[in-house]
Amino acid sequence: MTAHQGPVQPTPAATSALRPVALDGVAFAADGFFGRWQRRNATGTLPHCVEQLEVSGALDNLRLVTGEVTGEFRNMWFADSDVHKTLEAAAWQLTSDPGDERLRAFVDTAAELLAKAQGDDGYLNSHYTVVKPERRWQELHYSHELYVGGHLIQAAVAAARAGVGAELVAVARRFADLLVDCFGGPDAPPGIDGHPGVETALVELFRVTGHRPYLDLARRMLDLRGQGLLDGERFGSAYLQDHVPVRRAEEVAGHVVRQLYLLAGVVDVAVETGDEELLDAARRLWDDAFGSKTYLTGAQGSRHRDEAFGDPYELPADRAYGETCAAIASVQWNWRMLLATGESRYADELERALYNAVAGSTSADGTRFFYSNPLHLRTGHDGSHEDAPSQRLPWYSCACCPPNLARLVASLHGYTATTDDTGVQVHLYSAGTVRTEAAEIVTRTNYPWDGRVELDVTGSGPFTLALRVPGWCAEASALVDGVPVDVVPEGGYLRLRRDWSGGATVTLDLAMPVRVVTAHPRVDAVRGCVALARGPLVYCVEQADLPAGVVLEDVRIDPAAAVEPTDLPDVPVALTTRGAVVPPGDDALYRTGTPDSAAAPLRLTAVPYFLWGNRSPGPMRVWIPTTTTG
Amino acid sequence: MTAHQGPVQPTPAATSALRPVALDGVAFAADGFFGRWQRRNATGTLPHCVEQLEVSGALDNLRLVTGEVTGEFRNMWFADSDVHKTLEAAAWQLTSDPGDERLRAFVDTAAELLAKAQGDDGYLNSHYTVVKPERRWQELHYSHELYVGGHLIQAAVAAARAGVGAELVAVARRFADLLVDCFGGPDAPPGIDGHPGVETALVELFRVTGHRPYLDLARRMLDLRGQGLLDGERFGSAYLQDHVPVRRAEEVAGHVVRQLYLLAGVVDVAVETGDEELLDAARRLWDDAFGSKTYLTGAQGSRHRDEAFGDPYELPADRAYGETCAAIASVQWNWRMLLATGESRYADELERALYNAVAGSTSADGTRFFYSNPLHLRTGHDGSHEDAPSQRLPWYSCACCPPNLARLVASLHGYTATTDDTGVQVHLYSAGTVRTEAAEIVTRTNYPWDGRVELDVTGSGPFTLALRVPGWCAEASALVDGVPVDVVPEGGYLRLRRDWSGGATVTLDLAMPVRVVTAHPRVDAVRGCVALARGPLVYCVEQADLPAGVVLEDVRIDPAAAVEPTDLPDVPVALTTRGAVVPPGDDALYRTGTPDSAAAPLRLTAVPYFLWGNRSPGPMRVWIPTTTTG
């Protein structure tokens, strides 16, 4: 039953409150939301990534090392990580589709290439081997050598848990052993990478192998960080979280993906070593990040310049950076926080990021992607830059996001349910089956379009079934075998304690009225605006649904009007409400007094944010000015 | 009378509508606003720049070439331009203070150093000579070689007009002749610089020397631009205005300083060659820039990432880049547009930028500077990056702004008055004297603190005295020798046609009620906010004037309340009005429904934006949310 573990597997000794249900224990129904998403990932995103590894030159870079090809190194100096992330995705996918021979062949071939490209001492990095071998380990603030190695290790961890690619596991262990040799001893030079990521990978490798030096090295890296050991270069020490020790940090700072990957490693080390101080630091930084530096979509990162968090409440909708990888990292960090603590707020933020920022990054066919995920695409936007295109692109010169999506979605069923001594916890709802040693739960639901979740539960005896009542849900009701039960969530979960051996059907109804959302008044960027949300989904207004000639920025919404569901092709639940078009009156950029402008009524339509840009590229906004503000 | 011409001197053949009054013809009174500013520049900013040329290594970089010192090249690869700009400032200053021997010695010594560092062929660039001689002219998209040379030429133009530094003029001519040799012929390779600036310099050198090939080369550079000849590298062709020919451009784009320097050259070439198409392009781009891409302070540049304009109406107050050099360039471009056309709107924007963005960049003592000029510094702002510090800094690793300020302010009297066939035009008011061949005007005023301007006018006969009625002024009145005259501005100017040979006193009263300003409703960033302005000055609220414990972002203003002048130390006219503090109610970043929050009344104080940050570093905002918005 536990043959194929998924990502993040605390050891039995870990202080984690919860343990994930194994990948083998969760299966999404093909017609559910997650089931469709995984299918699209398997047939669209993942094959596209495999193909792009050839097109982009990522595999050829490695073949430069082995001598199979000649030429120049191509694209980013950390492009090996695209290969590793795709391998990780493939490994997870093979747990669901073990018969996919093409995918298996890709894993075997790529692992063989990596083995050939690896140095005798275990070193593996095509850029530093081909372009500047003399700089190995010499510019860790910049080189991404450990970051890339971390993705190699994570691919190997996935391969080991999936029971494929034994050669890949051997390669990663040789690399990890080299890291321990070079940077693990008390007198070793401080080996920390400008881009975190290897820390969590080392803990996961420890979990797979039981080899304690990997965990010790990860912990050492965390404790060395924040002492200004790295060259801060252009963006300063905070950019790479080397400005303050993580145990003392009060605020998230710098490059968002780096910060969040680091925090994933922090939680992993904390639970495996019982380090409450580390976990407290993670809680503190979480409060900061989600208290004043997170978009309504769960996206994070307000600044394009250094892909960084902004000041508190600096959350511009149009210049939201919201890197896809950051949203993925947020899912990973929140999942670790949830496992460590059992607290539902982490599941709430995981869900927010997953259904909005992460889901919105990918096109309906799974082969085009946003790297940045703004909440407002302006009329007249110049989309010529890769950092802020007007529509999803098939690949990027820095291609971190697409294979990152592939690995997350291929293992998504590993992020939905957990167990503890009391029983089973269901955190995310999708049609499908959850099986643990003690229980089987068959779920029928049209979530997130509908808040009704029906669960057929059987078990070998008494246990507590904990069903998450999302933070967005103000009114939940439940039946067990048709009999109402009081819904008094404890810690965000409806906890049903009973003997399930006879089987029972639980019906959970999470009321999903449309919510008219406002932001904290210090979020200046969206003052006088509201956003529409329903269930876990944030909505947006797209140019595609406006009458010809209407400028999106002139649209207003009546915040007091009723919002109704409406039908649109390919949009299961769209929304419609009363709005207006208010032309600017005159062209003056600054005025004294208010120019006359006659508001024209408008029937306003909103679609789920994650579906934006699939019908036509064009202006879009999540936050809509109200008719009462002007 | 015209011995010392100032910056921008159209030739007699130029199609300019107006001609600047010579530097010798304008003297600011020592106790007027501009007089004090120039004095501070002469005693504070300029000596500070001269000193920093040594401290920063900019002069030592040139001494590396001559062999006077050994070591490494320091700071930016275009740091020679810091020397050139300081030389230009010194030359202008010497027209006002010809007896300043230390300054004269600086000019002579630096000019001698430049002459020694110059190659036999005329090439002069310490970085390329010392660090990568083999790359000379090989990477013009990046090298700034022509940009740096442009500042050398502008220094020489100033020196020539000031009658100092003959050696400097010779150096610059040798460099310019080399440019003509290398890039001037019809079969020459396309020599255009990723950073414009040399174009306007070449036209000015043509004006000084009458040597037509300089003008022809400038025109050639303009026409070669926009064909994608330059490597767009990281930020794309639009970043360096190489994405579309300037004659066809519809929108300002890319790096703001580059765009504006280019447009200064466009106007210069247009008027010297009678090229209406070029001038029309400049008009079109002006409409775009000032119609949707300019801050209330006259600052331009919405993006830190690439120091660039944003999309239309993308004008975030907190992340305003508003580079000081861009505001200086705006003054320079608007002055050229004003000369070319005689239209007052250009003077209006020149004044806006000068009194707010430019003036605000410099500390009260003249030795600390902002590089970026935001309109909102947030509570909790991380000011550790040079691109967005919390207070003015004495110097920058990219030190373009301080010496740029020095050269503008030292020549500021060259930007105030003009002549044409009909008479004299006064565009900017400050206590002092304007003398032309036909007229003498002695001005008494406390502008910008007070709108009364008294002018004693004498002349050799009849002419038209044109007095600008600023665009911000809704109500102007005037007396001539105590007798009211109708103020019916023609094209933005009160035009008084009479025989002035007997002398007369004109009293112009520009009413200066406080204006409560709103922005175009498509400027999402300041929705629900107003700003206070009075005369040409924009005001702001600073933490220094708030009661202890009040968070600036919780402050509201009653837009309907009266605004009164009030006294503050070192602030000639502060403002006070009714406001409130509205605590956020709860900490939730996103909410449904409005949390209870009890507004507490607050007497709100605002100070001129240009004075912010002089009392204590701390939060500041120009745009203040209203009590009616929340």
C-alpha cells in the first residue's frame, strides 16, 4: 500500500503532525477537476516539456559534456534543471501510468546521459563543465550548481519512490555524496547556493536513503545562511536571503522563489530534527508573507526588477510578478507547514494558490504558460517582453516554470489527503478515491464548481474522518447517511469520529455564494475596487466579454448588485452582474474638479481567473473599480 | 550682450520660434528661489561633485590611461561622463562666478587630463582604452562610447560659450571629428549608441562651430535608429528606442532617459534642418508621454526593472521610478519644444518637472540626492537598495544624476526667457533681471510661494512683453503702472504690446488657491485619492508631521474641507486641512464585508514635495486617500 510514496515523506521519527497518503492510495476520477488536470498534464504539458528539452538545447548541453554533440552551450546556465524537473515529473507520472513506455524510455535515456555526463567524482553540471570548469564551486552566489543538483536529487527521490530509473538514483547519490564531502565537514568551506532548493532535496534524499549526512548538510546550509557569506552582487544580500539568519528573520524578502524554496527546506529540517525554533521562524515568515505580501490569487512577488516580494501591502495588480514557480513553491511550502502542524490555514493558502495562480499559468491545452501572473493586463499593454507577455508562451529562455508545473501536477494526488493517529484528513476535494491502511473513501463532487462533496467511507474500525472546511466557506452543512450532523469545525476541519466499518456516506455542503471581496485598505493599488470570488476560485473580467469599443479600464461594478451564475462556452460557472461604463470625461491626466461623464449601464461578465486568456489575448482585470468610487 | 550663450542655441537659420536670452542677460537675485538654488548648487552640489570625481575613481580611470596611476578601472563603464558633466556644470558656473579660481583650476586640470588621455586619433574613453581596447566601437548597443562622447562634447560646448577651457573644446572636436570619420560617410557602418545623447551634443557643437558635418551626422544617427541595428539584449529593442524609426513612432517607450535625450536631439535636428516631419514626431510622442505616462510631479518612468515608461496610465506612486536624470531630460526636451514652437504647454511641463521632480531630488544642503523619485514611500519600506533608498544618498554607483543636476542648475538662468521678432517672453518667474538688446526687465517676486510678480520694464522702443500664465492658474490679473489690463492669454501668455521706452511696472497676479487634484480614472494606482497642489508646487504628507503611532497608510483626507496655509520651520508655505485616521479594522489581507473601523479626526499637514525627507527619513505620500473612499 505504501510502495509509491509521493513528494514530502517525513520519516517516522519526524515531528510532523500529519503524514501524506501514498500516491498509490489516491486516484482522481478521470472526469473530476484534478483528474482532468492530471490527464492534460500527462498528454499535454509533460510531452511538451520532453520535446522542449531537445528544442531548447537542454539535453544537448549535457551531450556537450559526453562528446555526443559539438557546439555552444545554450540558454540559461542552470538549464540542466529543466531536464531534472522533467525527469521528476516523468517519475511521478509513471506511478499513474506505469505502462507508458515512451516516458519510461525518456527516463532511462536521460538518466543514462546524466550518468555519462557525471564526473568521476560525482560532479554534474553541464554549464560549469563545458563553459568554465575552473570556476566550479567558486561562484556559488550565482552559479546555481547546488540548486541544479537539488533538482537532480529531487528527480532521483521521485524515481526511487516510483521504482524507476535506478541509474538516476545512483547519479544523484554520487552528487549528494560529493556535496557532503566538499561542504559537509565542520571545517569545510561554507557551501550555500545563491538559489536555495538543495536543502529540501537533501532532506528528501535522507528520507529515501536513511543516510543522515544529507540531513546534516541541509541543516548546516540553513544555519550558514544569513551571514553575508554570499556575494550580494546587483540586488543585495536579501535577494538571496543571505542578509539575516533564518532563525532570526522577521520578514520574507528578496527573490520569491528562493525565499519559498528555502522555507520548504526549513520546515523539512525542522520536523526531521525536532527543531522548534526553525519551525517558529517558518510560522513567523508565513504570517508576514500571507498577511501583507500575497495576491488574492495566491501569487507572490510584486516586483519585476528582482522577482521579489515588495514592501508590506505593495501589491500592484498590473505589475504583479507572481511567478508561476513561486506559486508552485507556495504550494510546496504550505503543504509542509500543513504536515508539520495540521493547521488548516496552510491548506487554505495551498488551495488559493493552486486553483488560481498555478492553474492560471497554463493554457487550456496544457502547452502554453505564463511565467508572470498579473491580476490586470492593461489596455495598450506592450507584451513584447518575456517577463510580461500578453498571452501564454510555449517556452521561455528561462524555462523554469513549465517543467515545474509538470512535476507538481503529476504528483498532485500526493497533496490531497493525510493520516495521523486519529484517522484520515481530506484537505482538497476532487472526485476520486483515497485508500489508507484503515480506510477507503470514494468521493463524488463537482468541486470547485459546486460545493457539494459526497464521500462513501468504509474502514476497518473507528477513526476520525477530518474534512476541511475552507476558510472561504462561511456556511457548511453535513449529513451522515442522510442524517444532519452539526458542523462545528475544529481547527478548520469537520471531524467525524465513528466506527466506519459498516460504511457510511457523508455529504458535505460547502455553501458557495459569490463573495464580493475587498482588500486591506493599505493595499493602495486596488483601493475602490472589489473582486469576485466563488468557492476557491477568483474571477476576472476579460476584454473578450465586453462590448466592442469599451475600454476595460472604464468598466465599473455595482458592489451592491446581485451576482448570478451564467453560461459561457468552456466556462462551467461564469458570473454576471450589474456594472457600468464610465468614460474618463476628458483626456487630462490630472484635473481639479470632476469632469462630467455619463455612465452607461453594462451587464458585466466575469470568468474564473485561471481560464483567462484562453479565448483571445487581451486586457483582463481581477480588481474592478466600483460604481461608488469612480 | 551675447558673449556667453547658454545651453541650446539655435542658429539664425533654424526654424525655432523663440531664441533664448543669453546667460549674461539673465541674473537671478540672490534671495529669490532660483537664486538660492543656484547658490546652493555653486557652493554645495558642484564642489561635492568635483570631490566625488576623485573619491569615486572617475578621474583615476582617466589617469589609468595616461599612466599617472595604476590599478583597476572603477565603477560604471561610462563613468567618464561624470567627469564631463561636472566639467559642463563648471563651465556654466564660471559664467556667473568668473573669479572662482578653484573651479577654473578644476576645468583646466581636468581638460589637460582628458587631452592626455585622448588617443592620437581622437578616441577618448577610459573604460574601453583600459579594459577592452579590442572592443572599441564593437558593442555600441551597450558601450555608451558615443553617449560618453556626447557629454564630452556638451562640456566643450559649455566651455566654448563660457569662454573657458580652450583645450577641452579642442579635445571634443577631435573626438567629434573621429565620429564623423568613422560613422559619417554614406558607406560608413551605422554608428548609433544604445544610449542616445550624442545627437543633441553634435547639433550644439555644430551651433558653436558652424561645422555642418556634425549636424549631418546627428541627423544620420536619428534616421538609422529604429531599424533594429542594435542588439536588444536583455530588455529588447524598445529599451533603446531601436524598435521603430522615430519618424513613425506613436508612443514613447523603453528607458526613459534614453527616450528623452533622443527626443532632445530630434528637436535640435528638426529646427536646424527645417524638418517638419521630425518635429511632428516629437509632438506626437510628447502627447503620449504627457497624456498618460507622466507623474503629477513631472517625473517619468514607472518601472524599476528597465528604468522604463510603463503602459498608458501605469503610474504607481510607490514604485514610481522617476529617475532624476529623466526629469532633467524632460526639462531639456520641453525647453527645446518651447523654443521650436513657442507653445506654453511645454513651459508648463518644464515648470512642473523643475519645481517638483528635479527640485525634490536634492537635499536642502545640496549634497545628497535621490536617483529615483517615488510619490509614496511606504511604512516598512526596505530602503537597502540604491534604486529605492529611504533617503537621499551622497553618491551612487551609477552617478549620472548628481552632476546632471549640477549642470542644469548652473545654467538654469538660460531656461527662463526668450526673444523673437515681436519682443521678449518670460517663461519662468524668479526675482532678478533679464536684459536683451531691446529691453531690461527687473523682476520682484516670491514665486513659487506667492503668485504676485512685479516687473519693471524698460526698453528702447515698442515690443511685446509676453508673460506666461501657467496652465495651473485659473485666475490671473495684471496692472501696468497700476492700471488694470485685461488678462486674456494668447497661447498661454499675457501679451503686452506697447512702447516701453519710458519704462513701466507690470504687476501680474497669478492666483494660487490650493488645488485638490485628481488623476485620470484610468490611473488605477491612485483611485480614490487626491493630491494637493498650489501654484507649480505639488504637496505631500510626511510621517514627520503625523502624531506618533499613526501609520501613514491609515491617513485620509477630507476632499471637501478647506485647505489653509500654515507655518512650519524651513517650509515657507505648508498646508493644513481636515483629515482622519482610519485603522484597518482587522488584519485580514482580503475580506468580504467591511470591518468596523472608527475614524479618528486628524489635522493633516502637507509640505511641498520637493522638500520631503529633509527633516527625517520616513514614509511620505503625495496621493492621499479620501475620507469618502475608505
